[in-house]
Amino acid sequence: MLRHPLFFLINTSMATIGAIQRQPTKLDHLSPTQFRFTVNQLPKVEFFNISANIPAITLGEALFPTPYKDIPVMGDTMTYDNLTIAFAVDEYLENYITVHDWITAIGFPKSRTQFSQFRGNTSTTPIATQGTSTDISDVKPSTSARGMFSDLTLTVLSNKNNPIVEVRFSDAYPVALSAIDFTQQATDVEYLTATVDFSYKLYEIVTLP
């Protein structure tokens, strides 16, 4: 007869301990304004940055057909959305021009020298051309394109402005730059902003010690 109350007491204690362990230890909410964004290739954009996001990720899946309902099967291919940031444009458009020059260097719409000049001179991590030749049979060493990429970091801050989490984007490059719209119909001064979309290899979320 004594085993039942004791058994009940032990199970109640175990349930209480399990409930306590399931409680979160950090109760502060994430603030949308507590962040810092750094991009090695664009220091002037970094200074005027006003927004950034953690892109969505999607895991692909396959469907296993049956006579009744197709059954989803987990896939093994990840899809990362583009990283989008916004920044205030300075009066001389210096930060806007730096993004514009980076994109046009990648696409080189006028000449291939746009690509090589950015890679070897304009980039914050310049890489000199290993060799040039106009002779099709004179093969020179290949030059790394590392200078066309940049690492980006979105740092999440605590309510005391201490860095607590970093979202690290590797091998990023811009793929879209928004337009700048001027108008004489504005009744109040609304300073102009622009957005940039970045593609990248992947990102990792790291909790800082």
C-alpha cells in the first residue's frame, strides 16, 4: 500500500524537474533596432546602413507517389534567399557609386578591364593579375577572383548594446541595386535610401561567448 504514494511522489518530482528544465533562461525579446552590419568591401555603405535581414532558407523535398496521397520525402538541397540591406544615400552618392562600381565590375558591360581593374585596384582585397597576353597560344597563370567577393557580418546586439550573435555571410557579391527616385513634389524632406541584394555561398549563425 505504501508503494503507491511513494511512486506518485517520485513521478511528481520528476515531472516538476522536467518542467523547470524546459523553461527558457533568457526572456528578453529581440529588438529590430539592435544590430550592426559590416561589409568589408563597402565601408561607406556600412556607415549609412539602416536595415538588414537574415534571409530565409528552404530545404527541397521530393514526393513519393502513391495511389492515395503523395508522401513528402526530405531532400538534401538547400536554397538561400538573397540578403537585402538598405542604406541612406549620402549627398555625393559616394556609397551608392561604390555598390554600382562593384556590380558593373562583375558584369563589365563596357570592357573586361572593368573586371580586372576592380579586382586588382578598387577591391579592398586587391589581387594583381598574374599575367596578360594577346597571344591565344600564350597561356598565363590564372588570377583568383577572390577580390570580387566580400564577407558580410550582421551582428545582433543585446539591450545593452553588447554583441551576442553574429550572422556570417561568406563569399558575398551584389546582384541588384535599387533606383534612386528624385521628385519636386515632396512636401517634406525625406532623405533618399537605396537597397542592395547580395548573393552568397552560405551563412552561419554564431552565438558569441
